[in-house]
Amino acid sequence: MNRDYLIFDIRRTLRNRRVLIFSMLMPIVLFLIFGITLPKDASEGGISAIAYVMVSMGMFGSMSAAMSSGGVIAAERDGGWNRTLRLTPLKPQAYVITKVLLSLLLAIPPLVVVFLAGLIFGHVHLSASQWITVALVSWLGALPFAAIGLVIGYVAKPDSVQPITGLATMLIAAFGGLWLPVSQMPSLMKHIAQLTPAYWTGQTSRSALTQSGLDTHALLVVLGWTVVLGMIGLRRFRADTARA
Amino acid sequence: MTTQTAVTLTGVTKKYGAVQAVAGVDLTIRAGEVVALLGPNGAGKSTTIEMLLGLVRPDQGSVQVYGGTPTDAIGAGQVGVMLQSGGIIEDAKVGELINLVAGLHKNPMPVGEALDRAGIADLADRKMKGLSGGQKQRVRFAMAIIPQPDLIVLDEPTTGMDVESRRDFWASMHAETARGRTVLFATHYLEEADAYADRVVLMRHGKVVADGTAAQIKASVSGRRIRATVPGADLAMLASLPGVRNVETRGDVVLLQCADSDDTLRYLLTNTSAHDIEVTSADLEDAVLAISAEQESAA
């Protein structure tokens, strides 16, 4: 990764407050609508229902935020920025890692606000180590979505990137069981769910809350998605030399 | 400076669909040379530069930069590039952008120095999107020199600049060539090639049609063009005047290409009813036509 590039992108992102605020608003509203209205003693898969919804909406928020970086990449490419990068010694791997790290940073604010809402309004009770594990795992679960954002940024045009990202986010969240628990889906949907990275990130995050401990199988699937999508992003970066 | 070779293009071609953008270019640039790639729009200058930089892969032929591939030379920080348009981030501040580009290179000059040399130190806190075309070109220039490259490549660097910024730009550029850097710039202004290049490579229809000093190129385009309204002009008479090379008409308008326009003007004013007379210098297109015509008759 390139430190100067990451700092440059962080400063630009911080100036763009509307995007940051919106990334926090959406998941917290969804959490308040779906989470707070649940009966107090409801549970799902051995986890209190409200904690389950909190983790799902936290994941949804961090995933949308991570994927949103595709919009910036598409706009940069449209301005011929990739040519400039290609004319510097910056390595494609360093570029991809820098952009993925930026997406990971974007994934933090929505996660934090949803978890805070869970603590304050949802009265979610977890041990300190559970909080830390679920937060870390949910955060790193955004990795494949950071890579998806990168790939979208390389296939979409600036005017199509928003609808593509929006649709992809909704489909992945809905089919991956972030909005409705997979256990409550019909069996065909359950199979489809397993094709989305969101199912596996959700599994990994929620596994942090159960007695059985971290689901390493799910974790490996998440990492697999990240590596494959990251490689696609890398190839696209190498191929892209378009003029402004 | 050593006398090594900076750039070697050998039999390079590139076709886009049915358009042969570059139709076989051989070009060797020695270290320390300041070379203008001159030609009208569509001559293949930009495509040639893109192949030289490794942004476009030639259909045929080979490209070497400092003995290796363009990508190797760029990876080693030996090449600084100023693109014709785009290539910047509009919502970034000038200082941030230059600082970033410095961070992407291995041995950059201090950011403050690059800003000073490009004459944009006072713009460091301004956002790119608020800058004029000429100011943006200066930012691109700073991005080209910050790696302290051996070779600077500029694709039509003064496009969109007014006369004054163009002069300022070339003054900054001159300071770089004085440091012994090798420079290749594309332009469609003969005056720029004349004023700033040691060597002018003239392109047309994807080929190099002339390669020499600016004086050699200019010699083939000396002369003026006269445009005048002459009702009922005697074309044979006009064509026979000493110093007139070529006569064309568009209705009552007569176009004369002259080696010596003064005598022709004197004749027009005293012996004909010519009015609305304009005299212009022969332009690049004339130069290209003249040189191409010479080559065709020689072939």
C-alpha cells in the first residue's frame, strides 16, 4: 500500500461529509425500525433477536460503505486519473491494497453507530470480549465488499455506478440474509444465500456471539471472496489506460 | 551527460478500427535532445506518445526507453509525463495532488520546489476544479517534473493556454531543458517547435515526413498567403506574377501563395480592383503539404 495515497484519499473523504453521514444514517434507521420493535425475549439461532438484527444491520452498513468507494473510483477513471497512476512507479498491488484499506476505514462509522444504538436503545448485553470480537469480525467482514466496490468502480461509468452499487447492495443484503434471517427463508433462497459473500460475513460475525466460537469455514469463504475479487480489480487496473 | 539513447521506436504501427493512426514510425531520441513532434491534428502524435509510454501496445514494431520497456523506465522514475487533458482529480487541492504524486515516485524533488518551478506556489490551497485551463496545465507540468526524470514527455502542453501563459510555460520549460533533461513534446504550433526544440520531427498520416532542425522545416514553408476579393480577376495574369506559386479562387475571392508577397500586393493594389486584402504567414498545414509534395515528387 502507499501511505501518501491513503492519506490523500482519507482527506478527500473527510471533506465529503454528506457521503459519510448518509452511510451512517441508513443502517441506523433500519436497525431502529426492525430491531427496537422486536419483543424483548425473542431469539434467533441462540442469539437474542435484537443482537442478531444489530449485527446484521451493522454488517449492512459497513458493507454499503465499503462498496460505495466504487463511485469515487469510477469518477477518477473517467477523469483519466488511471493514466496518471500508470505513469508513476505505483505498483498495481499497492493501488488495490490502498483502495481496499480506504474502504475498510469507510466501513467503521456505520458499524460504530449501529453498535452504539444497539447498546443504548436496544439494551444488547454482551461481554467486553464479545463486543470486541463481533466488532472486529464485522469490520473485517467488509473486506470482500471493499473488493466488490473496486471491481464496480472498474466496470461502471460514473453515471451508472450509483444505481449499480445500490442494486448490488440491496440484492446482496437481501439474499445474503442481512435483512431477513436465512433460517426463515424458503429452501431455494437458502441455497442462493450461500452464493453471496454477505451470508458468510453474517455467519462469521454472528458466530462471535454464540458459544460455539468463530466459524472458521465461513471466515475462509470471506477471505476467498476477497482474494478473487481483489485479483479481478488488479487485472482491471492493469488493463485500464483510457484517456480522459 | 552521456550520449546514450533515450528512446528508440522501430517500425511502430497502430490501427484503431479502420484508421491507421500510426503507419510505421522509426525514431531515435538521444539523451539531452529537445525534440518537437510536430503535426496537424490526427497526424498520429498522441498515439505515438502513448506507445512510447507503454499506455498503448503497438500492433507491430518495438519501443525501447533507456534500453528497456517503457514500463521499466517509468517504474524506475526515469520518465515524467504531462498529459494533454484529464489525469487529475478535480476535488483535490493543488498542494495535495502534487504531494501525492511526489509520494508515488521514488526520488521526488521537494513539493515546494515543484510548485515554485511550475509557478503555482500561490495555488497550493486551491481546489483543482476552480482553476483555469492554463493553471491546470501548470499543475500537470509540476506533476511531470516532480520525479526528477531524465526524460520529460509533454503531449500538446500549451493547449488551452492564452498567449501570456504560453510564454510563461515555455520559460519554465526552458529552465528544465537547461538542466540537461531530454524532452519530447507534441505540438501543432510551428512557432513552438521553432522556438524551443533542437530538432523537429514532422508527422502526417501516421508517418514521419521530415526530421531535422526547425530552420530546415521552416525553409520549406517560407512565404505568405494573400486572400483578396478581386471581381473579374485574370487568373492567368495573377499566376504569371513573379513570386506567386499557386492561385485558387472561391467565387470572387482569390487565394495566392507567394514566395514574395510584397510585389504581389503592390500589383494587386495598383492594377486591379482588389479589396478586403488579408496577408497571413504560411501555416503548418502548408509546411506539411509542401514537404509531402516534395517527397511524393522525389519518390
